[in-house]
Amino acid sequence: MQPSFPEVTFAKWRELVEKGLAGKPFDKALVHEAIAGIPIAPLYTAAPSLDASARRVRSEPFRICMRHVTDARVEDLVADVADGADALWLPLDLHSEIAREELARTTFVLEASEVPRPEIVTAITPRAILAVDPMAWRARGHAPFATLQKDLGALGQLAVAMRDSGHRAAVACVSTEPYHDAGADAADEIAIALSTGAAYLEAFIEAGLTPDEASSAIALRVPVGRDTFVQMCKLRALRVCFTKMLVASGVTSEAPTLVHAVCSEQTLTVRDPWVNMLRVTTQVFAAVIGGADLVTPTAFDEATGAATVFSRRVARNTGLVLREESALGKVSDPAVGSYYFDTLTDTLARQAWVRFQDLCKNGGITEQLESGELRRRLEAKWEKRLDQIAKRKLPILGVSEFAFLEEKLPYTVPPMTEQTPEKGALPIHRDASLFEALRSRAEALTPKPEILLLTLGSFASSRARAGFAANFFAAGGILSREVSSVEPAEAAEPATVVCLCGTDERYAEEAAARASELKARGVPCVLLAGRPGALEADLRKAGVDGFIFVGCDVFVMLVEIFGRFTATTRNEATR
């Protein structure tokens, strides 16, 4: 006799979960927002019917595309390919240097800084993809808007020349890198890619290409950031939306648009750069599962401005290991069938399409860029992201979380300042720069700032909050020294800042007395690790200057603490 089981419904499951939450709201405890308007639920029991374009049925594995700068030597290109790279991303100026037998099977992405003359098509290899992106040049501030229509016309003539020469590779590359670096979220990137792609499609058709020929002349370049699943579904949703836009423009060809995924430089850190290897690994993973054709892994020391031979090798090998040893190159579409991924892809595509329509209603990407409206919107989003970083709701491993202050870096730390964009350009942000600037500030102080952690009660009972406090202060480059409350009170006398660490019970029993004692001995600043709750008024009256806890603005607190140390340094210098 077959065993029978009671029917399990979503309603019954949720009832049991809410019982376990003990009064906490289900939506607040278990549902979070991936990006504005897109909630992530803890369980999915069905999936929407996705457009077939969301799938990426591979006929061949993804290709690893390594980037080289203007002064790259041909020997470096050959060595990169010999060691496993399938494609090379080069400045167009190097196109004459790639006619080497060792590079005969290599795909090239040739980056242009201006629209090349049509005659260039006779000089480039058939395996080359021309990456011409006049809109991105304007977003970066590298070209004036007054010449945009001229560039679009020249781009159309270039596409016609490519078609007439028999080339079937892309001419225009729609890149969302400038917008990603300025603070755009996943839905914004897709919407901007659609608006830019529509502008290039129109330019090609006006130049004489058919809609099908025009669509084949466009490639997409998308950065892949820190949220693995959202970034993976961003690529899937981009395919859905871009295909929909092409069909609406009269394209009948089912040939997929080439997608070039690039690991995000926004997520790289200068401090504890070894963690960047993990970031690049997850980003390459997301790119491949999302269906990218070309993937560019980033060197772990890229944020310093100059990658080394070793770091480039690690980046290249990251892609090789994922493709050959982890078999990512052998699976056609591993995300298909997942209720979560399909739902997230569908929701993201719908949200992006709404934003694309809003862009169209307001003049498209061109007018939004030229008027500065797009910059203002992206800056507002970056400020929200920055707030999450400052409160460690978006933690940065090795920087804002678990900072290793005794690290020995393989390079000199560059100045921690935000890049000043050219006039009219979108800014370039990096997540870690906020806290890395504090680290540099701490290292410039003499003597080095140090906070005394005064533990209340036993070592075991104070361990959790003492560890939290040490990690908290390390995010700003501030060392901490632990002293037990059972030791003589004189141990705290030289300290500029003392942080009390213990349990809530200990705080109720002795925190106020300890704070009064420390203030009486001349300690300028007394902090307490944890939320004060009902004790706050009494603790502040006793001399506690502030509280550090999960969810507080870590950056603002650290800046205030720095003020204590710099004030002490000035006072000592004037004695």
C-alpha cells in the first residue's frame, strides 16, 4: 500500500512560517527588494511563461575575452591567446598588429574612440567586432552632443560598408558601462540599452540597411556586478527586451544579438585585493549562466590603474577553470526551469520595459543625457546605494567588513578620491572608495589611532560585542586594544576613545558607572557597543557619547571618531 501524505499548499506553508516568525511580519522578515520595485520572495511555486529569447541555447562554449590597452605589445597578445584567451579586446589603433599566425583563430573586439572611416573595413580581419558607441562617448564626456547626429550618420555609412564587404560582425556596441558606473540598477541598464540600440537601429536603417541587417550590426556590452542572481537575470531579461524591441522595429531574423559581459570595476577594492578574485569568480559565473557570448574577467588589482602579468593570468584562469573544470561551457541553459530565476527575469524585463517607455516619452537616451536629467536620476540612486554601503547593509568584504589592518599590499595605495568627470559626463563611482578613504586617512595620522575596548564581565560573555566593535573600527583603519574591566582603571587613561563591550545585563548593572569613571579620568570619548534601548538617557547622562550597533551609519560614526583623534593630535601639538 502506497503511503499517503497530506496536501501541502502555499497557504499552509506560510502559516507554519509565520508561526515560526513569532509575530514578525512575513513580508518584512523574509521578503526583500532586489532593486526598486522588484521584491524577492523566500519561495516560488510557479513561474511565468518566458519568451524563448530568455533562453541561451549554446552551440559553443562562451569565449574568454581579455582586455589590452593602447601600449600592448603583440607578444603580450600572442601570450594571452597561447595561455587560454579566446578573444582579445583592443583599441582600434592596434588592428594592424593582429595579423599573426598565432592569432588566426582569435576573435577581436576593436574599441573605437571615434567613428572610423568606411575604408577601415578592408583592413580589419573578418573575425573582428567593431565596438563603436557614440552614445557612450557622450556619457563619458569624450564627445560633444552637437556632433552626435554626424556620428550616427557616419556610423550608418560604416555599417553599409561592412555589409558590402561581406563582413557579418557587429559595428556598433551598445555599452551600459558608463551608466552602471554612475549608479544605474539592472532595470535602468536594460532600459538605456534599449533606447541606445533603437537609436543605432534607426541610423542603420536610414543609411540603407534592412532591419535584419541593421540588427546584426549591433552588439551589447553589459557589466556584471555584485548581486549574482540579479545580474544573471539581468542578462536574460536584456535578451527578452532587446528581442522585443527588434521585432517591433521590423526585424524578422532569429539570430541572437551578441552579448559581451564585463566584470564590474565598480565592485573592485584596492584594500584586500585578493577578495577581488572571489568577486570576479561570481561575476563570471553570473555572466555565463545569464547567457553571455564573450566574458571579460577583471584583474584583481585593476582598481590601482595598472594590472600585472600575474593578476591578468589569475583573471584569465578564472574563466578557464569555470569553463573547463566546472563545466560551465558544457551546459546550454542551466537557469531554465527555476521558478525563482524565471520569475526574476520576467519581473526585471517588465520593469525595464516600463522604464524604456518612460525614456522614449522623455526624448530618449539622447535628450536625457544632454539635458543632464539622466545624470540627476542616477546620482539620486547612487546616493541611496551609498547610504546602504555606509550602514553596511551592502557590506564590502575586506573593507567595510573584516578589514585586515596588517595586510601587506603588492602595490602602493593610490589616492582615494572619486574621479572628477569631464564636463557633462556621468560620474564614475566605486563602492569601496568611501571606506578606503578613511583607511588612508587613518594611516596618515601619527600616532596611529587606537580605540580601547573595555569589556564588562567574563571574556566569553563580552566576546560577541568586542568582536563586533573591533570589526566596526577596523572599517575606518582604526586599531583596537582590548582591556578587561577587572584590570586597574588606569589602563584606560591614555585612551582617546573607549568603547564599552558587554551583555545587555552587564550594561544595566554597571555601564553608567563605568562611563562616569572614564569621564572623570579624562577620557574624551566613551562609546558603547549595542543598542541602548531604555538605558539611553541614563547612559548619556553618565557620559556615553555614542552607540555603535548593526544598522547605524558606520561611516558617519567613524568620521566623528576621527574628529576626536585629530582634535587630540592638534591639542598635543600646541602644548
